[in-house]
Amino acid sequence: MVRKTLFIMLSLCCIWITAVAEAASSLDKDEEVADYIQQLFKDRTNFLIHQQEQVIRHHYAASGISRHALRHEVERSAYIHAWAERRGVQFINAHSDVRVIRAKVMGSKATASVVKSLRLDYIYTHSVVPAQSFGIGTRHALTLTKEDGKWKVLREWYLDPLEENPKLIPKSDDMMLRPQMRKPSNHADRPSTQSNTLHKPRYNRQQAVTYANKYAGAAWGAGNKHRYNPKYRDYTGLGGDCTNFASQCIGDAEEGGGLKMRGGWHYFLFNGGSRTWVQTDAFKNFMLYSGYGQLIAKGKFVDVVKPSKKYPAGAIAKLAPGDLIGYEMKGDVDHFSVVVGFDDFGYPLVNSHSADRYRVPFDLGWDRYTSYWLIHLRD
């Protein structure tokens, strides 16, 4: 009986030791993948600025789907440099912070969920102003494969705000150097703040901007440890969170602009946002017809930036921090962002969700077919 008991104890001990060893081995493999991902994103960030393809080419497998992922990175780098050339700026530096949320190894394959906070620095080529910075946040789903003992990207998905055709960037030869693009010094020429309804909206635009900066999510520069406000549902996987975020910025009573919820524009604690709160076209219509907002102008990039008799500095110069920009594609408003300020040369900057943006130039990531709805909110 003693021998039998001893045998059982020894067997259990061996099983436990084996399990611990396997767990340790699995943990080592997961850490190996996490270390590789850090290097992958470091190299891609370097490539984004310097465009030396050999820096990232070795990270991709030989399969067609992997090469597609490589082409995507090449094209996004080409896009930002083409945009910079059109706007009279030059990107000089990039830095990324990468959080590996989950990494799991399964034989010669591995999967990972990654959050990247990217900072991009740029200078104006025609003006002596300090370097400017903005942030972008992206969430990545990666599948890796091992080839010749080395990890490589097999496939990747992420919602990329820089996924645009560099050939479709609108020209700005006659406006990108205009001194009129500088930030207006006062609000005297802003659209009238008198409401055309019986209601007198009270809007704290500075609080709206503070909220937009705090809860800009994964984007570099954002607050709240790069997390959304947990008080609100995240609609990223339900069609996009941009309008929900814009509604929060202007309507949150505790931290945001404090516009009173009324009509169909509501957020319910347990049920989430109403259609007008989260859906772009419904939100746009409510802002314009409720008396809360006034349309400054609508048009393509050239239309809203060029000087006119009505807007000698361009309609874009009428925007103030806390105002809204809607982005229309193919007849539908597809996105909303919140104006949070201007860079040192006076270029309008915006924050948004899905993907996350922090003080990003308002037209970066859009093309010549985009129509911009410039909406001034009444104070």
C-alpha cells in the first residue's frame, strides 16, 4: 500500500513538473513573439519616414496575402509623403509605442492583438515655425508564421486612417502658403451665435476640446491612459465610433461641452446612444436643424480653403476649437471629427475615433472626392 501511494505521488509530481515546464515553454514562445512584434513595429515606424523598403521587407512571408500587407505599408508611407509635399510640410520623425494585448503561439503560427500609438513630427518647408506633432492610434490583428526559424507577417488587419491613394490628394498650389491660413486672433467674424429656435443653447467649447483630447483613445498625445470613456459604449465594431465620440465631446454634461440632450439626440446609460447620437447623417441633420449648429460651408478641399468674397480667408478659417467637421463620401456623411485647435502655422487640427486621431491636420487621410461639412456650434 505504501509503495502504491508513493508511486501515485511520484506520478503526480512528474505530471506537475511536466505541466510547469510546458507552461514555461509556452510563455517563452509568447514572449518571443511579443519581442518580435516590438521590432516589427519599430522598423515600420522607421520606414514610414525614411521609405527604405529593405528595412521592412524581410518581415513579410513569401505568400501573396503577406505581400499584400507589405504593399499596404509601402502605400501608406507614399501617401503621407505625397500629402506633405502638397501641403508644404516635411515629416522629420516618427515614434511609436506598442502594446501587445495578446499573443498566442500554435506550432509554426502565432496570433496577436496589438495597439499602436504613433507620433508624427513635421515642419513647414516655407516658414520658420517649431516642429509640429500629432498622434494616431490603431488596433491590429496579426497572424505570424515561422519561415527558416524566423517569425514573419502572414496577414494583418487594422483600420488605417492613412489608407488613401497618394494620386488623389487635392492640389493646393494656390493656397498652402497663404498667410490667411493662420489662426484667427479673435472671434469677431464668427457666424452669428443667435439661435433660430426658442431654445438658447449653452455650449462650453473649451471643455469640449479638453474632453476630445482626454478621450482620443490609442492616439499618441491622448489622456486617460489611451482609453475611451468607460461611461459610453464603444461602437467601433458596430459601424464606427466617430459620431458617438463627437456627441460625447459636445454633449457630456460632466466633462464635455454640455449641450443639453433633447429631441432625438440622447445617450441612455444602459441602452447606449440614440440613432441621432451615433449615426453620422442623423447627427449632422440634428446639429443643423436643432439650432445647435450652423453650416459655414460645404465643399471639396479646394472649395473650403480658397479665398472668396464671402470668406476672404477661406471658409475653413471660420472654424473655432469645439466646432465640427463632417466628411462626405459618395453622397453620405461617412465620418465626424472635432476641431481641437490649430498648429503653429494655423492649420486646423481635429480629434476623432475609429481610427483614433489626436490633433491631426483636418484633411489628412481623405482625398479629392471628399466633401467637408464645416459646422460652427453656437455658444
